[in-house]
Amino acid sequence: MNPASTAAASGSSAGAGAVGGASAVAARVRVRLPAQLQKLAQLPAEIVVQVDGAVTQRAVIDALEREHPVLGGTVRDRATGKRRPFVRFFAGESDLSNASPDEPLPAAVCESREPFVVLGAIAGG
Amino acid sequence: MSSVRLLVGTRKGAFVLTSDGRRERWKVEGPHFGGWEVYHVAGSKANPERIWASQTSSWFGQVLQRSDDGGKTWLAVGNEFSYEGDPGAHLWYDGTPRPWEFKRVWHLEPSLDDPDLVWAGVEDAALFRSEDGGKSWQELPGLRLHPSGPRWQPGAGGLCLHTIVLHPGDPARMVVAISAAGVLSTRDGGSTWAPANRGLRSQFLPEPEAEVGHCVHKVVAHPSRPDVLYMQKHWDVMRSDDWGASWQEVSGDLPSDFGFAIGVHAHEPETIYVVPITSDSEHYPPEGKLRVYRSRTGGGDWEALTEGLPQAHCYVDVLRDAMTVDSLEPCGVYFGTTGGQVYASADAGDTWAPAASNLPAVLSVEAQTLP
């Protein structure tokens, strides 16, 4: 079984109280990766990262880079911290790409009901 | 028996080609990092089993890979290339200031004697150095902070530092080339730099003989005569006998003096190779004939080498890092094309045969001569 599925099935350790504010309990956030980054980091399509405090884009990517250093700099620029132009972030049907990196993520992501999706823009014609 | 390993970077991954010393049959392994652009793959001179690869993507940025087993397995190492201090601005295509921004590693130049030491030439143009095998990178900011830096302007491929020439007799001396700033040299290990472009003439510049602004495509030197430099410029093939203090044109009777790649014979420091390309708007060989030109006089007089190369309807390009030599006897010469061929000559260019075909567009070729 995919470890992410296990995490999703067992529910999140973060309660609704984690949304929008710091929580004393670490949240386990599901993150779905594009194929190129799965291959680079030798990871499955979906993983779980542990986020301490408020569950924001920045916190999730901090955790992603901390737990998988090979992904450092691949979804956001190392110098500026900005999302790479051809990378998008989604949660459910919401495109969060242009949201503030410090804005709380939707409750469904914080509670592991939905993954935080990192998507590479399609290429081709 | 000696063998040769070719390290090939392409638009869609890296390939490792190996052959015994006859260099007739090649085993092709790869792609490594499939789907990613690999600008350069370079092996350590001190430990040939150690190889670095610049893996890059417009989507996911820069990754640096290292192998310690001759390219069989790879490990991602450090990819943090941070400019020292306030990076400042260079000129953009339209002449307006543009902040320096790291984009990718174009070229890796391993130390001649230390397996943990490697230099990286990057876009936007700067020089970095790693002393721990690529885990961490430090900029040598004296180059980017040269007073001419704010006047550097990108060529069509970006403002890239694509050439690093180490001086085998003096580790404090180094030459780099930047498109489109030109050549700069240091005599103090990279703390201070001076433009080395006297004698270059570029008609596209308001001042054709300006101190900086030249679109130098590649510079090479022979290890036994490091003060002699050969250059393929945007237009013009050039030569310096005083380590870049002055340059003379040696295009001679070439059918076109536009091109990207240039190489030096391993045992004959006055024997050099270029691949003429029609023009800066027609990036393919003149008349659709893929010809390597060899000069045995350090430039000026050139002969076409055609045996085994397509002589009709060939419209590929040969990029700046895509030509190299081995150190066997006779000298092997290799080049890769944007059509995905890697051509090999085991007789110093007299005859050619494909070592690989139908690869993605080739960006770089390096040869390792193994015992």
C-alpha cells in the first residue's frame, strides 16, 4: 500500500484547530509530486510530510525540502523563495499558485483529506 | 588495453559511451536523468571515476549530480548557487538593467589534481567553486563585481559563463569566457579579474573593439603550452600567444568563421579543429556538408575532414561544449550534433564514424582516457 494512502486512511493528527494558526501538534500533510520529481527523489506519487505549526504553502515546502533535500530548489527558487514559474500548487479544485505562501491551506489539506498537489505545467503542442 | 569513456550531455538526459582503445565499437548507456537537460558532464582529472553532471530544467531548476563509479550510479549533491551580497544588475537585451539571477550551470571544470575541487560556470554569469566534491558552492564574486559587470549583456543563449580554462603550471591563473562579455583572466586564484579581449573585433558592437561585449563561444588551450589560447568567437577564429593579452585572427581559408566548438589535438599543440557553421541566423554547416576543419599550423591554413561525415542535406549544429579529444595515440577526436549523433575519429580526424546516433540534441561531449 502507498504510504500516503495509509496516512490518509488513518486520518491526520492535526485537528481543525491547526487551520489558520499554530498548533502544538504536528500535522501530517499529504503531498502529491509530479513525475519528474518522483523520479529525481525516488519517491512515490504521493508522500506525507510533517508540518509543525501553521499549515501554509511555505511550511509544507519547508517540510518537503527538509525531509527530502534533493527536492531543495526544485519547486521554488532557492534565492527568492518564489514558486518556479512552470510549477503550480493545487488543493482539491483550488489553484493556490498565486496565494500568499503564508496563507493557511484549506482544512482538507491540513486534515489529510486532500493532498497538496505540486504540478508541472504541461509542455508540448 | 586503454579505453575511452565519452560523457555526453543532451537536451533529454546524459549518456555514457565506452569503447576499448580501438574506438571502433561503442557501448551506449543512458539516459541518465531522462527528460532533463544536461548541459555538461565532466570527469575529475584526479579520479576519473568521479563525474559531475549539470542537470537542469525550465520547470524544476538546477540539480547537480555526482557519480563515484564512472557514471553507473549517481547522487544529487549541492544545488545552492547564491551570489555573494547584493547581486546588482547587468544589461538586458533591450539595454535596461536586469538583476543578476541564477538560472543554471553551463559548465563544470574539475581541478587538475584535487578530486574534491570543481569549478562551475553559471547563468547569469558567475564563477562558483566547490571544495567538497560538489556538496556546497561558493561564488568567486570578484568576477561578477568587475567594474565592467553592469555592462555585460546576454547573447541569444543567456548571460552564461560557459568556458573555464585552468593553467596547468599555475593554479592561481584561470581564464573564463562569458557570452556576451568576452574573456576575463585572473592571476590571483579568482580574487581579481581583467578583461582579455584586445584584438577581438565584433561588428555588432557600437565600438567593435570594446573592452567587453564580445560574444566569445569557446576557448581552449593545450596543456603543454598553456599560454597559447585558441578561440571560436561568434564570428572569427582567434589565437593568443600571450595568455589572452592580445588576439590575432586565424580564420584563414575557412568556408565560414562562424561556429561554436573548437578543440586541440592531445599531442600536437598547433593542431586545432573547428566545425564551421553558416551564420548566426543559419545554425547549420555551409552547403549542408558536415565538415570538421583541421589546422596543423595553429590556424590560418585549414583542411576539410569529411570522410565518414554526411556531405549532403545535413543541417545540424555543433555546440560549444560538444567537441573534445582523448589522449590516446593516435589522438581521438569527438563531437556531438544537435541531430543526436556523436561522431568519433580514432585517427586525429582523418576518418569519422558515428559512436551513437538518434540521441537527443547533444549539448556537450567530454572524453576520458582510461588505463
